[in-house]
Amino acid sequence: MAAETVRPSGAVHKPRRRMHPAVGNALKLLGLAVVLLWCLFPFLWMAMTSLRSGSAAITEPNIFQGPFDFSNYREVFDQGFQFALRNSLIVASVTTLICIPVASLAGYALARLPLAGKFVILAATLVATLFPPVALVNPLYQMYLQLHDWTGISLLNSYAGMIIPYVALTLPLAIFILATFFAGIPKEVEESAKVDGATPFQAFLRVVAPLAAPGVGAAAILTFVYATNEFLLAFSFAPNDLNVQTVPVFVGTFQRVGYENPIGQVMAASVLVSVPLILFALILQRRIVAGLTSGAVKG
Amino acid sequence: MAKTQKVRVRQGLGERAMGRIFLAPSFAFMAVIALFPVFYAIGRSLYDIRGFHQEFTGLDNYLRVLSDSGFFNAVWNTLVFTVASVSLEFVIGMVFALIMHQAFVGRGVTRAVILIPWVIPTAVAAQVWRYMFDRNPGFVNSVLGTDINWLRDPTWSMVGVISADVWKTAPFVALLLLAGLQTIPRDYYEAAKVDGAGALQRFWTITLPLLRPAIVVALLFRTVDALRMFDFAYIFTGYSNSLATLSVYAQRYLIRDPDLGYANALSTVTFVIVMIVGLAFISRLGRHMVGDVAGKEK
């Protein structure tokens, strides 16, 4: 490269062409930097803001201006944020634990077993993924009240009141992802198990299920993320009881407690929930990408 | 004895019976918890319900929807939000996907980082953006050198909420499109280059057509998600008309202004609108996606 540039002026054209890949590479790196900056800058703002305290925090837009301390974090815990974290973890885990086994059975049946009207069932599953949760909020709320009148069981302000609709709303996508994964497992593997004397159910349990583990993992992660993210139903069914309130509701309704600008506390709570979720995403990224793109790119 | 038992075990469950048994729990659950409430909502929407008083009023609630300016305002807000955010997400997501596809180093890192906005709960992202836009301390205003009341002004709050949504989901679109780009054979581009096609020409004649399935899927998910959006709008401006989407408007009559018959009419109308748009998409790509699973079975 250096040899090119010191050539006499007659070869102007050539160095410029040789420069091209370097410029191109620099541009590519710059592009990546833009993508990274896009994804990360709000987190820098969030983290810095969560550490600022005093009057400067609510009047001075420069996030690098102190004083800095952990007072916002202390206050968030004083207000019971740890309970919201616990509640979200419970609701999301139980939703996943119910949804995935049930969806695995259906996904396997759709991918492998002889069924009448399979195409229609798959199409219906796909349509069900479009279901708008708001169409569930109003009737379920009244059904919960009605159930309370009849049986004394109250699903409002309870884990079950959230978990039940979450399972219903996550099942279609989980079934679809799992069916795609099951359909990708070579049929011969299963046949040979049957030749060796396994029943269809044994073939499913011993041979197909372990091979489908990546797909099951992907569907489980997406279900878990959906349940940690959900706001509308949680906010309508369990708005302010800290025994059951989830993180999105805790964070999302924070400004409404009649408090002086709680920017620092909201950001402290946001950091506390973002850190574990970001680690979760980075560790499981392969599974997540596989789940998100399954069915989307075939053909 | 041993032999007969073995035969019985091998029979196990017939495949047909097993198929039905495997499907039953999922579909029974969805029927009770998702489908039944839709019909229940239709039934309740025929009543005027205030507290303990209820009275059958037929289609009155639907007539009221049709003459309710708040409802049409919500339709308009939803439409503006959906069209603006989905098109921006698509363009930016496409640019990001092309950047990542071209990259020779750092693609793995970027592909991991790009998941971060996706995994953050929408309510948390909404609060972060809401406070970035807030006049106090006024981060966005200080960056742009403006003095806009982002959370009160109807137009600017819509701009704010669209920016927040585009930030959160453009990376998700990029991920879907990147997966699609990776299935296009490199030889196609080499051949086109040999034939003298420019970069833009290669994009129009190779990338876009071959990426079509991934594009349609990304647009389907994003459009339906935007149509049913609640979190960003509610957290930015509460129930205020300036941002109220269909979801916000329908939920408002549940708890804040309890009027359950009307709430159910609004739920039903929203359901119908979202499903019509979704079905329009699915009828275009459903065969492709569904056939993929059903076809492999043979």
C-alpha cells in the first residue's frame, strides 16, 4: 500500500482504486458502529440518569453532571421493587412451564401425526397469533368478576389471573415454532426407533423430543420474554397490589403516585430489570434468533 | 405371556388417536380462554352496563361507536402510528440488515446487541423515552436545541411515540431481514457483477425479490403489533386523546370510565379491525408458511 502511494503522479488512478476496499471497510465498520450506538445509547442515558441525585438531576439535561449516588436504587427497593421482580419471574416462569409442554404436543401432532384438516389447523394457529390482547381485557375482566360471584375465587389481583390469558396468548406462536422445528427433524430417525420396537409415544418422548430441544428452547425463551413484557393485561387485572404486580406495571405506572418527578427512581428500576434481561438475551442469542426467524425465511 | 404383553406395548396409542389427544389441550385452552371471551364480549356489548344496572339495548353501543369522535380519533391515531412506525422500521431495519450482512468483523457482536432493544419490556423502554422527551430535565430538547413540549403537544407526542417504537423494533426487523439475506446465494451477486449490474440494480433485481418472504413476515408481525399497541401510548400520555390508540381507548372504559357494555363493543370492533388486516397479510403468505410445515410431513 505504501509503495503504491509514493508512485509518480502518472499512476493517480491506480492508488485510488486500491484505496477503495479500505474506504469500504471503514464505511462498513462505521455502519456497524451506528447500529451498535442505536441499540445502546438509551441504556447509557438510563444508567447515568439512575445514578444522579439532587436538583440537578431534574433540571440539567447533561447526564454526566453529578452528584452521583445510589439513593434512587435505595428508594426503589424501599417501594418494593424486589416484589415486582419476584412477581414477574413467577408469572413468566409458570406461563412458560405450562405453555411449552402443551404446545410441544400440539406442534408434534401438526408436524408428524396423521390428522384430518391439518392445513386448516395450522392456518388457524397462524391467525391466532394475531389475536389482539385488548379483545381479551374487557370480557375476561367481567368473566373474572362473574367467577368471583359464583365461586368466591378471585382471579383479579392474582398470579393465575395473568398466567391463564398469557398461556392462551403465547400458545399459538409456540405451537407454530415447535411445529416448524419438529417438521425439520428427519423422519427416518423416528422410523428407525419404531422399527426397533418403540410405540409412537415412546418415539416422541425418547427420540424426537431430545432432537427438538433447540426448538423447544427457542419457543420457551420467546414465551418467557412475552410474559415479562406484557403490560396491558397485567395493568388491567393486577394494577397496584405489590403481592402480584409485575415489573412492567411497576415501572410503567411509576409517575402516577403523586410524587415529585421520579425520573431517577424510574431509571433505577429500569436498570435493575434491564441488566438480567440483557444478559439473558446475550447468553441465549442463538436460540432467540432461531426462534424469531423460524418459518420466516424458509424458501 | 411375555410375548402378548410386548405386542400390546408396541400397539400403544394409534397415531391418529394420539394426534387428536396431543392437539386437544392446546385447542381446548385457547377455545376457553381466547375464543369464548370474544363471543362473550359480543354478547355483553348488546347491554348497557353501569354498576349493577344492566339493560339490553341491542346494537345501541355499536351505533354509539359510529358517532363517537373519540373512537375515530383513536382509529386515526392508530393508523398514523402504524403507517409511520412500520414504514420507518422497515427502511431502517433494511439498512441495518444490509450493514450487518456486509460486515466482515463484528457481525456476531452486533447480532447479539441488536436483540437488546427487543428483550427490554416495552413499558420500560416507554418510560426511558418518555423521560428523555420530558421537558425536565429536557434531554431531547437539549440535544436538538429545541424547546418543544413533547408530552403535551399532540403532534410532537406522536412523533415521540413513533421514535420510541422505531428504536425498539427496527433492530427486530433487521434481524428477520438479515436471516433472509443469509439465504440468498452469493453467486447471484457475483454473476450480476460480472454482467455489469451496479449495487443499486443488484439490490432491486436480486435482493428485494428474493427477500420477499422475509419482508412479508416482518411486515405482518410489525403491522399487527402496531395496530394493537397499548404500552407506549398509555405510558407517554395516559388516556389523553392526543395518543389514544384503539387499545387504549377500549381499555379506558373498563376501569377509568367504567362502561362495560361500551367497552366490549370497542373491544369487538378493535378485534375485527386487527383480524381483517392480519388476514389480508396471511392470505398472501399463509400458504407459504403453513405449507412449509405441512409439506415436510410427506
